[in-house]
Amino acid sequence: QVQLVESGGGLVQPGGSLRLSCAASGNTASILVMGWYRQAAGKQRDLAASISDKDELHYADSVRGRFTISRDNDMRGVYLQMNSLKPEDSAAYYCVVFTREFESIWGQGTQVTVSS
């Protein structure tokens, strides 16, 4: 089993930056994809960005060019660098991993608020 611990959320002004981190432990050798989803109040949870064990990247159109996802080579960490933040980026951000055993494992979430 894999365990995830997120950090790095907070309050930032529009145009600012934040970096989210997610530390993975346990059977990290089973991880195929690491990613970040986000869920704004009253809305569904949607993919923000993901990266595979082969470095295949996916970004939501709304964040492409502003957010950058990266990971550790040993799949023990995934990061989301968020630049040029907008109020509409405010959401709970969840780290997720997908494993070779067809599991999806979620972190507890970290809140990002973009406001002046």
C-alpha cells in the first residue's frame, strides 16, 4: 500500500506562486502515475496535472503554461509549481497516485486560496 502526505497550500495574492508537495511512502515501486486533482467549492473534482513513470505529462487546459508538475525519480515525491495564480485556481488540491494493482490512492487535500 502507498501512503501520501501533502503540503504547501495556503493563501496567495493573484499573480503569485505556490508549490505543492506530496510525499509518497510504502510500495512506491507499484506507482504508474502521480497527479494533482482539484475541487472548488460546489464543483466536481477535476484533474489539474499528471505525470507517469515514463514522464508522460497531462495538464488541464485551464492551467497549461502556468502550472508545472514534476516528480522524484523514485516516485517518492510529486510536486506542482503554480505560477500566475488566479482567483479561479482556489480549490482543495489532492495528490493522487495510480498503481499497477489498479488502485487509486488519494492524499488528504491541501487548500489553496487566491485572493487579494
